[in-house]
Amino acid sequence: MNSFVAQVLGPLDRRWLFRAYLIGVLFLCMAVVVTFTREPNLSLDANQRIIAIIGALTVFVLNTALFPFAKIVWDSIRSFILGDTFLVTSTMFLFVGKFLVNFMLWTAAIFIAPIGIGYLWLTRRA
């Protein structure tokens, strides 16, 4: 198992990985705040609410852990489509676009990340 982790995480730039996890943790914090500050669902009893919250938090943590691998898939697709194209746009438009893309990647990381992990593992196998 250790060699699998080394093959998957080995080629990644540490600064890029740190930044991706930082973005994922920011989305995790936002999701936790929204989860705990919203009005409780009164149609559920206390045990069902606790189970729903634990399930949501589990998904949030998994999405955060898998977010960098989903981002690898997005970066690969983006570089394939755009190549070395240099885009000039407004900073506000760029930040809103990056936020939306990263949020969508974070929410779907459970489904997208296995592709990124498989890609890293297959391309880095010895």
C-alpha cells in the first residue's frame, strides 16, 4: 500500500498539493457552517438528524481529501483543450470562475477523483 501512495502522491508538486488542500478545507468550513446554521428538518426525529449530519460530514471530509485528485483531472482537461493559450480577462470574472469551478470539483470529488488517482497510478507505474 505504501508504494501505491508513493506512486500517486510522489509526482505531485508539494506547493500545488498544499494549495489544493487549503482550497478544499475552505470549502469544508463553508459546508460545515451551512450545515450547522440552517434550520433543522422538523420532519426527522433527533436520531435521524444526527445520522444525516454525520453522513453529510463524512461526505464533506471525503470530498476534501479527494479534491486535489479531482483538480488534477480538471487541469488535464483544461490544458488539453486550451493548450498554451493566454487568456486576458477581468480579475473579478476570473476569481468568480475559479471559485465556481473549484466548488463544482469539490462537490463532485468523490466521483471525479478516482479518475485522477487512476491516471496518476497508471502514468507513474514502474
